[in-house]
Amino acid sequence: MTEFALAGLVFLAAHSLPSIPPARAWLRNTLGPRGYAVAFSVSSLVLLAWLLSAAIRAPYVALWTPPVWAYHLTLLLAPIGTVLVVAGLVRANPLSIGFVTRGFDPERPGLAGVTRHPVLWGFLFWAAGHIPANGDVVAVSLFGALGLFSLAGFWLVDRRHRRQLGARGWNRLSAAAPTLPFARGLPRFQVTDGVALLLGILAAAALLGGLHVWLFGVDPLIGLKLV
């Protein structure tokens, strides 16, 4: 439990840095805008992996016995979340979290035109899908905190990018990228959107096909076996 708490604190501290202007400015000046974005995204994934592995090793304290439908809910929401996270990280989007900030076309916003925060929505779906099927203290704490962290991210990330882009730049780019999915209809897509979504689908398929068992020791298809 100590390692889990430590991993959680480090994860929270690392994600609090962007809200501290001097620290964020120093990192951006040192690494460059793209280097900063990549470093932040990669470190977030590494810290998340540590947090998850620490949760697996933590003592199990049951809160409830998961019903069969809970596993089906996980099987529905978690793959959607995985696709959104992976696709969102590799698709150009200067308005949210991701590896790529250049190349965004507000006339053809693609995935960002569905929602400007695909990564945050992905983590929210992923976290929400895991809570009912994991009825123990550590899992509920982990996925509940990550879900709340994702919700807070909508406001925090918007505030940071609005400040970076300025009012005119923010209004021009965000006009084509709503927070709520499909709030402005179906956007125009580019080939890069198809590539990003394909990578997300492949990642979800890999997790369902055995990677999840190898990483976490849990079969994500267990719900199908309980029907």
C-alpha cells in the first residue's frame, strides 16, 4: 500500500507542474514546445504504468463482489478509452494533450473536431469502465482518482492552452473542436486521423488478445466466460 500511495503522489506531482508557470516555462524553454509535449506525455504513461503495477501489488481489501454486467461494461468502455487515448496522443492537436502539436487544420480538425480532448475522454471511459468490475479499496481509489483527474483536466488543459494561444488564437482553433463529443456534428477527417484510429484499434486489440493478461495478470475477456 505504501508503494501505491507513493506512486499516486508522484503521479499527482508530475501532473501539477504544468499549472506552475515558472516550472512550465523552464521546461518548455529547455526542451522546446514539442520536446516538452512528448516528454510530458511519455512521463505520464510511465508513471501511470508504475501506478498500475503498484496497485496490482497492493493488499486486496474487498468492498463488493463485482456482478457479471460489470465485466461487460469494462469490455465496452475500456477498448473505446484505449482507442481514444492512443489516437489522441498521435494526432495533431494544439488544444489538448498529445505528442503532436503542429499540423492541425481547423478546417479539417478530424478527431479533435469530434472532441478537443480525446485523451481525457479516453482515460475517463477507461477509468469509469474499470470501477464496477474491481470492487476493492485500491482499485476504486485508483480508477476513481484517475476519472476525477480526467474531469478536472478538461478545465485545467483548456485554461493552460487558452493562456498559451491567446484569446484570438484560442477562439480560432477551438471553434472547430468542442469539448463534448460530436457537439458540432461530424467533422472533416484527414488520412492521419485514419492512421491514428488504426493505431488505437491495434492497441485495444493487443490488450484484448493477451497483452492485458501479460501486463496485469487479468483476462479482460473474463466477462464473456461468465455469460
